[in-house]
Amino acid sequence: MNLLQILSLFSIFYSILKLFNLFIKRRNQTCYMLAYECFKPKEDTILNTHSCAKIVMRNKNLGLEEYRFLLKTMVSSGIGENTYCPRNVLEGRETCPTLKDTYEEIDEIMFDTLDNLFKRTCFSPSEIDILVVNVSLFSPAPSLTARIINRYKMRQDIKVFNLAGMGCSASVVAIDLVQQLFQTHENSLGIVVSTEDLGSHWYCGKDKKMMLSNCLFRSGGCSMLFTNKTELKNRAILKLKHMERTQYGADDEAYNCCIQVEDEQGFAGFRLTKSLVKSAAQALTVNLQTMVPKILPLWELVRFFTISLTKSMKKIQFGNFFTDSFNHGKMVKKPMFNVLGGGLNLKTGIEHFCVHPGGRAVIDGVGKGLRLNEYDLEPARMALHRWGNTSAGGLWYVLGYMEAKKRLKKGDRILMISLGAGFKCNNCVWEVMKDLSDTNVWKDSIDSYPPPTLNNPFKERYNWINDEYLSFVRLDFSSMVFK
């Protein structure tokens, strides 16, 4: 054997060894979900029609028009009367919340879900290597991650990150962060805590765009445990397959459609505009245009491409798949074929759709754009009805519904769609690692879902209210008795 042959064999052996090391490295970088725990608030914080109407009627800043708007919004919200509200709001202290109120609200959610998570998985807090907490509207010092570390006496070398201001899609952002950290930290355990602070940010003014947040947002949250340890693969319930994040904040309309501001009277709150659904559709389109080629089979992409090509030839003379347009004096490239409504069948690569339960309009918009049927949207609609919009924790109540209904079978793929202020669209695809059937946080109510009809309790109880009655309530609230 001459020198050239020896060098060739060595080169082949080195290449094989390099590929083997790359394979092993990628195996160690895989992100598995071991468990998740959603928060179920105490029953004395339940927000039924009676308590909700009391909160609305005691706001002396509202006039007859604002009362009608709120009642109409609650009737059409898609939210039932078994959701939960911060204790200080129920007790009538929403106009003067204290720091103690805020800590009590956040602590209850974080520590309850973490206690249950450690108990379920039998892992010790000292074994956790990465901790990420996301709460958009509350960022104290020391941070909430430090608060958790102090409570559970975690290790000194734990990697911690505190995310604020990331909106309803913060949960997926946090998971992406954990996944990125797994690339350089082998054999690790990571925890993500997703929740929101509502009690100290209750809107007390009369701007209709800002009153919407009071109607939609409810108490809730979730803690999740992840790992990249291959020896724990058999214990995993989900495996992260794809992650795609889209930031649409460069568009002024999208940036301002969901934003924390003060009204003309100085009341702070969260403003939701009519362009929210439009901005969500645009951000979702951009996101899916990148993600779709990674998650759908080749034959479906070829079919879609062929149909799109045929349609384009009827509109343009040459085979250019992009149209030039001007935006604020600058030429930009826009995809000619929108993924939403473009004939692409996502169900060829996805079995389940976990849509953020941000509101009925958002769910309807995503369903129409992706051509989903009522079976696909049922988990999001039921989560909205039972729990309301729990911000970043909402996706996990939707996932919990799928699991409680025994929909999730080994090998199934779940497209998780999250939308949030910024404006952001952060989506990911999970593979189910085993048949899942835990009733989780839905244990006490899953048998009653889905109901024959989603009758709104506000419509049934307060649809008779007229201007004369509202005038009476406004003048003499103390004499009002809710039946």
C-alpha cells in the first residue's frame, strides 16, 4: 500500500469519524419536553357573570356608551364564567394595587406550578441547569428568576434568564432560548415558567380599545421541564422538531396594534386595535413561508408550486415569483403567493393545531387562513371558554385539552402557533413521543367539553339590560342587586 492510498484511507476514516461526532452532537442537542404543569387558581377567585358585572358597574369613569360596549364585548367574547381573576380586582382594589398584591399573584402561579412539576417528575430543584421566566408586565429587582432560586435554593452555577415585555408569544420565545442553550450545554435540564401579572395592570379608564384587555385576559400560567439528555428520551412526552420566530415590529401598524399606553385621562392599560387580526395574519404568513418547506412532504410542496405557477402565469408575463412594490419610497420584494389561503394543505405534515387562545377573532382568523375545521380549532375555543386568554401560558391549556381528550398519539406532529405584542409570530412543531392521556388541569371539567353550544352566560343573564337600567345603576350603584 503506497502513501497515496494510506492518505486516502485516512481521509475517509476522518470523514466518517467527523460525521459520527456530528451525529452524536446533534443527538445531545435535541430538545425534549419531559412534563408541563398548568396553573389552576383557587375557586374563590372565579370570575363568573355576577362578579364580572360588579367589576364593570363599579367603574365610575364609564358612561352609558361604555357600559353597553363592555356588555356587548363580554357577550361575544367566547369566554365562559369559570375563568379566574386576580384577587385584588375581585376585592375592589384594582385602582390602587400594591407591590404585595403583585408578588402574591405571581408567587402563587410560579410556585404552585413548579411544586407540582418537581413532584410529578421527581427531579430536585438542585438538578436544574437552566431557568427561564417570562412575565411581560412585571420586572422587579431582584428578578423573578432570583426569587425562584431563593425559594428552591438552586445551584450557584444555574444559567438564568428573565424575559419581560415579550407578550403572549413569550412562552415559545423562552423555549427557543432553552433550545439554543442546549446547543452548548450538554446533558442539561431546563425549566421555563410562563405567566402574566394582571392585577396591577387592570385598566380603569373608558377607552374602548383599552377596555378589551379587561374582557379577555385572565389569571393563568404554566411551568415546563425540558432536557437534551438522550438517556431521558424514553421519559419525554414531546420532541421539538422545528422552531421559527418572526418579528413584524418594523411595520408601524403592527407595532401599535397591541401596546401598553396611557389614555387621555392618564389611566395606563393595554390597547388592542382593529388592525390586530390583520397584523397577526401578516406575521403568520411570513412565518409559515419559512417554516412550511421544513415541515411538509415534498409531494405537497410540488403540488402547491404547480398550482401557484399556473395561477401566476395568468397574471404576469414572465415567471417571476416576486412583485416589486414601493413602501415609504423604498423598493421591497413581496412574495406573490400568500401561504394563507394559497391552497397549501398543512394537514399533510401536521396532525394537530395548537392555536393561541387570544380571542375569538384571532382563532377565527387563523382557522380561516389555514383552512382548519372546527375539530382543529376546538382545543383553542374550549381553552378560551374555560380559562380565557392567559397570555403566554395560554398555549399549554390548549395542549392540555388535546391530551385530556386523548387526541395525541405517538408520532403525531403539533403545530404550535403563538402571536403576541411587538408584533411577533413564534411557531414551533412538536413530535409526540408517546400516547398521551393525562387529564392534567382539565381534570374537573373535561367531561363537560365541548358543550352542545357555547352559550354565553352574560347574554343569558344581562341581555335584558337597557339604557334606563344602566342610568339607574350609574346613579345609585349601592342599591343594585344582581340576580
